[in-house]
Amino acid sequence: MSTNDPMDLRQSRREWMKTSAVAIGASLLPLPAVAAETLQTETAPAAPQAKGAEAKPAARFFNPAQHALVDELSETIVPADSHSGGAKAARVADYIDQVLRESFDETQKALWREGLRLIDAMSRHYNGKSFVNANPEDRVAVLTVLSNNDHMTDLPEVRFFIELKRLTVRGYYTSKIGIHDELEYKGNRILQEFVGCDDPTPQTS
Amino acid sequence: MAESEVNLTKTYDAIVIGSGAAGGMAAHVLTSHGLQVLLLKAGKELPIEKESRSMEWPYGNAYSGQLPPDSHSLSFNEYTIRNPPYGLGFEKAKHLKSYIGSNDYLKNIVVDERENPFTGTNYAWVRARCLGGKTNIWGRLALRLSDYDFKAKDRDGYGENWPISYTDIAPYYDKVDLYLGITGVKENLPYLPDSIFQRPTKLNCAEVTLKESLAKMGRVLTQYRAGVTSDGLKHNKYRSRCYGRGACERKGGCDIHAAFDSPTGLIYPAMDTGNLTLRTNSVAREITVDPRTGKASGVHFIDSQTMKDYTAHAKVVVVAASTLESARLLLLSKSRLHPNGLANSSGHVGHNFCEHIMGPGVTGRAKNLVGKTSTLDDGRPGGFYLTRFRNLADKNPKFIRGYGFEGGGGCTMFPRGTDAHGFGVAFKEEVRKNQGAFIGMGAFGEVLARYENYVDLDPIVKDKWGVPALRFHYKFGDNEHRMAEDMKETAQEMFEAAGFEIVHVSSRVLTEGWSIHELGTARMGSDPKTSVLNQFQQSHDVKNLFVVDGSAFVNASCQNPTWTIMSLCWRSCDYLADELKNGNL
């Protein structure tokens, strides 16, 4: 598919919903199931608790397949380029996993589980391949559909895209790569003088 | 500093309730006069040095600097669609914080909302119960008031004048400047007097562009006047000068204490005199009164950890618990001689509650700065202050009083502009290229002091310690809303005139309380029938009772209050010490 195709997300989603129901199983339907969804089996079971200890979250929120998918999704949001590494190098998927496994917000967790499946279903529909197996252009095309329709927040896949971008951005720009390589942040060091507009220092590059 | 033992059989010269800007200043001034002072603070013992992690990288923090997942901080929407007490509906969050407690650096400084409920109208009430209170998280803008504020009634007929003039307080502003340190640039403005400034910060290029454009309109933009020592303070071993390091917007305190905070600026030096005794975990619930004389005799407090009751005794009681908590304490202190609460024969305690309205503002982009190399802009305590321009020489037909803007531009540790549309290579590049080009500002405007804006005690709801909660009856009025309209329009006009590309104009008025500048609930005045305190913040009714925090303000002006709170407090405590020596209390 081409990213330039005009896309009616509402119309086309009926089709990929059908495809996904076949490919992934009927558990996806009916929608919206996001708020009601309870803990899924793909999450690793919680480690046995020591007596009296506070409940500890599971070791991982994402299973290996989900983790690989989040790796590619986050890299599609903030990719490596000639300037610096991207979300994968910055281990953004690990960051998101931590946020989710420690989160008390079941709605947020359910949105991620559902969102990952919906994205994969979209990729299978549009590209004939799972998101992880699709080539970079095709991945961009899937996310472009969602980005171009990001006002349709009643759709779970759109809400998921917004959440994916939010946490990817948060994880990336708080990482070493994001702060130092990408933005070349100049702070957290001692200055003798404040830097201002008149100074010959970097202001005029 | 050495901490001395609390002795509850002793009659101290003075008990100070609260350890923030006002309580810290009272402790400093009174101990420097040789008085024996007991300072009661409601907060837990919090090692503020450990809390202030100014140089910590987000990737070195367990939550990248975000609030831990077991905590929730209230959002603007939640303040709007819910009603106080705000605890309901957040059962999954172990800790519930006010809006400002939204990161890992502030979470231990601000109180848990559920332990400290309040009722009534919506209010974004920010409280910090720890040594130093809100001075640990303040925005550091340190401005003076002028006779445009103290004598505002003479100019527009509204409200009351203060019982002091600028000349009364000016020497004390000077003392505060020199003792605590302030950075800024002299501007010779009659409505915003200069301080005795240390080395100023510098404006970045977008800010210079705005300043030059504003000068053509006759408006003044000056470097952020920050309560930060940029040259250092020889007399204070606890504080370093500012090294412009970065991440100043983090607001979780300054770990080298270049930014003023009450513990290192005032309380530790006061402890070094040997005259100060501190008691933590002490929730004051009543000022006790001698039934024979009607005078204050001490403070009844609860240990917040053991829940046990205690009473401490003193010749003078100095209330500095913050504007709203001080009013609450006075109202709680009912007795046969003071049936409406202490110092409240006028009925004005809790009333004339005022503050600053905020929300309207603008974000722009300086196109000539797009694509430039990253610069260190957030190592400054702040960018700029755009001074008041309404109702000075002219008379605005829509509203009285004025507003100023706080703003700044340039690079920040977490980049501005990540809300750009899209994703991928183009998005990443856009964030990078624009990171230093953004400039923004938001207005702070005077909320008129009105008798009908007030707080009282809730008849049912109590806090964790069984102390009746405060109930709010407080709303912005027409003057404020018309002013907010004007803020939005002028903000946009000024950015357009400077040639910035407008990215966002905000017309949204934030919830009452958002400025954290609450004032006026025990105002000063010369008439005991319409005011609570005299010009020395001394109760008209109870001679040995002083209320030295923002509650004494007669109006809010549009300038940030901290520097004025401390200057007034210094003046009053000098008077207190003299009166005590002369046997007049």
C-alpha cells in the first residue's frame, strides 16, 4: 500500500476486522472490549509472593512476541537516522514494559494488549504480513493511517496509537541517546557565566 | 546545626507555627534578637537534601522522573469535573497529589490529598508539609510591590489601602535582598521597584527579540528576577551560588540551594544561634488562650505520627502556617472570650481571600532559531518577566488592576514540541530542529479581594488527625474573567509583533488556586472592625498574637508574593522583639 492513498479508517477497518478475526481468533471481537478486558494469558504469571510482602508486578508485561512488536512500533515512531539512534537503541520497549507492568491502570494495560493485536491485524490486512515481518515502508503506512485519523479517539486502535506515541516519546527523550546524542542537551554541567544571546557560544552555529 | 530538645514545661519567648517563607523568616529574625523560639511544623522530617536531585538524569531515575505508578496527581480536568474532597474515584492510587506533585521530584514534598481533605468550591490547593514548606518547590520569581499596590484604592477606588506605604517596607526589602540573594536587572519602574540585585542571568535570542519589539510598544521585559544567589552569600555556609547548570524547571528544589529555600536560607542559620528549637510532626490544632487575660498562651498540637496531644507555652504566638492554614487555625481556636475564633472580632478571618488568576498565555516559535545548535537555556532560574502595563497611566474600560507575564524560551532537558503531529524521521527531525526555537509566556493577574470570597470550617469533614477541614466559598469574578480575555489578546498581539510564529494561544483559565499565591484571609488594616491585623501583623484583638504570612495581604497585586511576605515578616518581627522587650505584649 502507498502512504498517499486516501484512507477511510472507519470503512476499511470493517474489512481488516474480518481478516483479523480469522487470523487471530474471535477473541478480538466484539468491540469495544478494551475497558472490560481482564488479564490475558500472554502476560507472565506473577511470581509467588513472600508472606506479608506487597504484591509485586510480574517480571515482564510483554511476552517476547509483543516485546518484538513494541520494539518495531517504537522504532517506527522514532527511528534511527543519520543524526542518532532510534527508539530501539534507546530500549524504549523496555521502558514501556516497566511503565505497564507497574501500572495500576487496568484500562491502560488492556489498551496496550488490544492495541498490539489490532495493529498486527491491520498490518496483515494491508500488507499481508505481521507488523514485525513487514518492511519499513509498510510499517510506516499502517501507522500513517492511524496518525492521519488521530481525531477518531472512539476507536481503540487510534487511542492505542496516541498512547504508543506518548510513551515512546517519553521513553526516548529521557534516555541517554535521546538527551545526549539526539538533542545534544547542554545542561547538567557547571558554568562560570550564564549563556546569552550576545555570547559567541553555540547560539549562532 | 544542632537541634535542641523540645521542652514542653518551658515558656518560650515565641512559638512560630510553620517553617516556610514566613515561618523561616520569623525564626531567623526572632532568634537573631536573642529570643528563645520554638518552631512547630506539621510536616514529617524530610531530608530535603536527598529530595533535591537537581543533577539527576531521567535515565538514572527509576521512573524517568515521572510519578511512580502507585501515585496520581490531579489534572486540570479532574479539578474541573470533580468536587472537593477530591479523593473519591482514585481508589487505585495509593497516593493522591495536587497537580504540581506530578513528578518524582515533588512527590514527597507535597501532601497527600486524602489525608488533608477540604470541601466546598473547586480549588487546586497545593500544600507542602515538610521543613521549608512550599519554598522547596517555589518558582523563585521575587518581585517587590509598590504604592501602585499598597495604595491601589487611591487609584481606582476599589477595596482598601494597606496600612503601610512603600517607604515603610523598602528597608526590609533591602534586608531580604542582601540576606537571601536575588538576581535581576535594574529598570527604574515606579510600579515595580528594583531590588539590590546580584549578577543577572541573560536573555536568549528569542527573548531579546521580544524585548526589543515590546520596547517599541512602551512595554518592559526584564530578566527573571529570581530569589537565587548568583554571586553567593558569604554569611551563609549552607548555600552555594548558582552555576547555571540546567533542569531548573524541574522545581524539586535546588540541591546546592542557590535558589532560596527556607531551611538553608533561614532555619539552619537560626538554629546556629542556639536559640531555635524545632519540633517536627506537630500539627497545630488550636492556639490556647489564657481565660483571665484573653491573650494567647501557647499552642495545642497533635503529634502526626503518635496521634498524641501536647501543649507548648510561649509569651507570643506567631502564626505562619500559610494563608489558608493560618485562617483555619484561627477559626479553630474558639474560646469563651473568642467565640468566632481567635483574632476574629471583625468577622474578617477567612474573608477577602485573593490570589492570582492564570492560564491565558501564548507559545510561539522564533523561525530564525529553527535548526540552530542546542543551547543551555534551562540553567537559568527563569527566562523573563514582562511587567504590568494595564491601568498604570491609562484606565482600561473593561477591568481594574493589572497582570504581568512570566515566560522563557530555548532548550530544555525534555524538549518542547513533542506534541507535533506525525511520527518517524520527519517528526524526530522536527523536534530536534525546533527545540531551541520555542518561546512562551503565561499571565498572572490580580484577583480582587472580596469579602464574599472566603473559607470557613466544614462542620463534618475532618482531616487524618481529626481536625475540621477547611471549606471553600471562592470563585473568580467578572473583573478577573474580563482581565483573562485581555491577557489572551495582548499575549497574542505581542508575539505577533515580535514576528514569532504563533504555535498556541491559551485562553483557558486554570482552576482557582493554580497560582499557589493564596493571600488575604487575615488582612491588615487600621480599622479593627474591617481588618484582622494592624500594620505589624499583630492581632487587633490579641496583642501577643502575630500572623506573618500571606494572609496579612490587603490585596494580591499582580506580583508574586514571596519576597513581600518575607519583608513584611521581618519588619513585624523586629517590632515584636521590641514590644516584648518593652513589656508591651
